[in-house]
Amino acid sequence: MGVGDSGVGAKPSEIVKFAPSEWLGAACSDSDYCGISITVCIDGQFQGYQRRSTKRQKANMAHTTRLH
């Protein structure tokens, strides 16, 4: 997946590789859907959610989870 190389620092065990289908579209376009999670999208494709314990971390990492 290459998520560990993105600078996000997520371990594989921290990524949930599934989610309700109705979340996927919004998740990949809006990183603010959840206060404690970050959506990991690579090339616009849903990859999983990275868990975060604080909103500050979420705010800081929101843009770096979108890899190109």
C-alpha cells in the first residue's frame, strides 16, 4: 500500500481496510467526516482510516493523507 512511506506514520494494524459503502465517496473528498479518524486515499481511491487521538493531529495530517 505504501501508506507507511507517506510520512503519515501509520502502522498496518492502525488501518481499517473497510467501511460502510455510503462513507466511501464522502471519505475520499472530505477528511473532516470524523473527529478522531483520517481517511487514507491514494490517487482518489479509498485505502482505509488512520486512527488519531486528537483533532490537532487530524488537522495537521489531513492534507498529507492524499498521496499523488
